Amino acid sequence: MKYVALDFETGNASPLSACSLGIAVFEGSQLVRQEVSLIKPPACIGHFHWGNIRVHGIREKMVADAPTFDEVWSRMADEVQGSVIVCHNAMFDTSVLCRCLEYYELPMPDCTYLCTVKVSKRVWPALDNHKLNTVSEALGIPLHHHEAGSDAMAAGLILQAALRETGCADAKELSRQIGMQLGRLSASGKTACSIAKKRTADGCRPQ
């Protein structure tokens, strides 16, 4: 099974303001490719927000000569097709991806996706929280937080650790074991990655 872990950084609150994209491609448990690229967002998104800059350190002048999203995506689209996309907070990253694809009139890949926040909450529930830096530290995963390439790699390695921890062969088996529904992207739209509420001892869902 192919896993494409990805992470976006954005210049402001607009999902169209993607200014960096990192990916880490795994064939089963083997890392086969890494890439990170700066992205020049379209002018319509306005200026970068200072809060975003403070998080990732990317300024507008740093992406002035960077490729646009469609140029960056052209190097990645074939790998994503038919894969399992892996993100830490997949709601955010897949929303950015979908908006950028829509803006540049690019086809939506046909693939499933999962959120390693949701995975880590089920596999390692005793952690203080399930932020990327917390989970990475607990698992001994090196992380340069909010650098898109490092964040993507960490998400991919968290999934690999979860597969080992649970003894699952792949993401489909893992999702069944932890009560998670894989999300899906396709030409028909986006279906959310969701996780079932835990049941109490009497079989009822907690209120």
C-alpha cells in the first residue's frame, strides 16, 4: 500500500494561501521519496498574516519567485492518485489541497486519507495531548515543527509506528481496529475521515 504523507503551511487564514508543501512517500513501510517546496500563492489571497509567519517563518518575499501550486502539484499528482494520504490534522491539509486544486482547475485525485491526530488518540490515549510535536517526541521521531517537509515525514512515521503498535498490516486494517472511517477524495468531492465514539461498558455511547 502506498502512503503519501503531506503537510501544508499557509500564509494567512485562506486555504488558498498555501506557501509550502512537504511530502513523504512510503511503499508499505519503506520511505521512497521526500520533497518539500515553497509555493507562491495567487495575489488574490492578500498579504501573509504575522501570526502565520511567526509559526513557520515564511515571508512573502521568500516565495516571490517560487513555483505556483499547479507547478508543484504536477510533480506529485501521479503519486497521490490511488494512494492513502496521511496528514496530522487532515481536515486542515485536505481543505487546503481541495481549494488549491479547485482554483487551478486541476482534477481531484481518487484516493483515501487518514488523520494521524485521530490515529494517535486511539493508539496512544495516555499522551498529554496529540499535537504533532508531542506525539513525535513520545515516539522518538525527529521534528523541525512547522517545516512542511519535516511535518509530513513525522506524520508518515506516526502512521508506521501505529501499524507496528497494533500489529496491523495496512491502513485499512488499522482503521477497522480503531473504529475509524477513512476519508476519501474523488471527483465527486470529499468525505471526512471520522472516528466512532467509544462505548461505555454497557454498550451505550457516552452522552
